[in-house]
Amino acid sequence: MHPNQIKQQWRDKLLVDVGDIFSGETKSPSTDTPVDVKTLHAKISELILENEFFRRGAHQGGVAEHKTMIDRSYQLSVTRQAKALRISRGSANYRLRPVLDAHLALMRRVDERPMDYPFAGSRMLQGLLLGEGHMVGRLHRDEAHGQ
């Protein structure tokens, strides 16, 4: 809605009610919009849950500490908890995946190779690892994780 439209509505309402304003009579506020009590109660309940959530933890610390405050069994959704803690929902839902033993062995081998061949660059290291039977490279797809 444009600000000029709002001003026009206020002016029209003032012109209609100008007599009542200066007459000294108190008029009950108009109920142009019906109040949905169920929605208000739901919102109040949600805010109460948020307040209880905050009483259990402080607004201090970094993202890592805030992530530990997320309680997945609490009635307030993880999304609302993350929003209240001012962290992204994605980081709140992120869970570390275990690293496969094969990947650990490959990483250990990548770390050992420069000791044997200190002059080797990335392409030479890739060739050496491929020669040992390891599947490495830009186009390598990890079947275990679907990547």
C-alpha cells in the first residue's frame, strides 16, 4: 500500500469523525476487523515457549555455542529456535557425517606422499595415488555419499 493511500484513508476517517472528536463524548473503538482469539492464543503460546527457551540459555557466545543450545526435543521448532538464537537454520540442522575408513586412509596417504616426493605437485601426486589404486581427481565421485 502506498503512503499516499494511507494518508487519504486517515484524512477521510478524520472528516467523518470530526464531530465526535470535539463533542467531548467518548466513543468506543470501532471493531472493523474481527479478532481471531485462537490465533492470538496460539501466538501467545509460541512466545511463552520462546521465553522459556531463552531462560535456559544466554545470548552470549558464538555460533558453536548457540548450536549446542538447540534442543530438538523441545516443543519449539528447530527453525524457531535458530531464528531466536540468530543463527541460520541450515547450520542448526547440519549434522556431521562420519568419515569412511577408506577416506581416512586416502587422506593419510596424501599427507605421506610429499615426504617421499617433496618436489611433486598436485598432478604428479594424483598420478602416484592413481597408480596405487586410489580413485582421486576432480571428476572422482564418491559412491558412499552420492557425491
